[in-house]
Amino acid sequence: AQSVTQPDIHITVSEGASLELRCNYSYGATPYLFWYVQSPGQGLQLLLKYFSGDTLVQGIKGFEAEFKRSQSSFNLRKPSVHWSDAAEYFCAVGAKNGNKLVFGAGTILRVKS
Amino acid sequence: SAVISQKPSRDICQRGTSLTIQCQVDSQVTMMFWYRQQPGQSLTLIATANQGSEATYESGFVIDKFPISRPNLTFSTLTVSNMSPEDSSIYLCSVDFRGQETQYFGPGTRLLVL
């Protein structure tokens, strides 16, 4: 069965500092991987996705993620965090021609000035 | 990109009543999904709504409690029936545009059951 682990429930970083949010997945075949962001009182916005090819994917808002098959990881990074990045971030795994997305528990990002 | 809207955006309901949530997309989509996000929790898939067929429910969710309609390619409803305080959650619809294999989410409906 598919599963996603986001080991960090909360992360606090200073504005301008770099960020890395961790995501580990369990899936038998080649996974489709996603990062979504949920701002307070909002729905989920897609940041980026990985299906195949280049293992470093670029997303919106300056985010990127790297797929590492050997580590079953898909960590999200940003070189310089802005106060507006404060939100909850969800990693999710799906499958080709599949319907179901399985979400991690989420990581709440706080940005301090 | 397409616009996904949900109505109502929030509601406060009494236990024992039912609420129907609408999800509208401004373009035709093949797959629509309904998720529940309980307070402080992640998202859990309730069911997949396909046009012209019965919804497919995930383990732990039943049609009597969460009936779903999908009358056309741009619209779906989810009803939360005979509500209890445990149904207090955010309910989100998502859509998967043909060929993209990616789900895009509506803004959610915030439900509080007293």
C-alpha cells in the first residue's frame, strides 16, 4: 500500500533562510509525487509534481524538489524563504492511471522575521 | 487554468441534519474527487465521482452517509447525512483534467456540526 511520511510536524525558519521539507514515500512501482501548499483558510495549491525524467523539478513560488529513488524521498526546497511562505505543506503520492492520492500528515512552516 | 468553486464556503449545522456541498468547474473534467480534512489532520479520500456511474467509495466511507452525485462533466455534489460533531471537517473537491494525471483542488467547505 502507498504511504507518505513527513517527519517534521512543525518547522520554523528565519525569513531569508533556506528551507528543506522532508518527504519519504512507500510505493511498489514508479510513483507520481506532488507537493501542495495550504495557506490558512484556503484550499490546496499545487507547487510541483514529478512523474519521470529529470529528478530535480522546479515549481511555482521559487520551490524545487528532488526525487531520490534510492532514498524513497522527494524533499522540497527553497533557497530563501519569504514571510508569505508560512503555510502547511503536504506531500502526496499517486500512480499512473490511478485515482487515489495518498497524503502525508503535513508540515507547518513558520517564518520568523 | 480552470476555476474550481465550492458552495457553501462554510456552514454551521445542527446534529442530525444533512448538508449538500457543491463543486463546480468551469471546464469539463473526467475525474472528480471528494476529500475530508479533519481538524489538524491531513486529507483523506472519501470517494471518486465519475460522470454517468456510481461513485467509488474508499474504505471507511459509505454511500448512505456520504451520497454523491455527478450529473455532468462540470459539477458534483457531496451530501453529509445525519451529521454529528465528528463530521466537523473541511471537505474539498478536486478534479483531474484529462491527460494531466494531476489533481487540482477547490477552496474547500468548512463545516462545523454542533
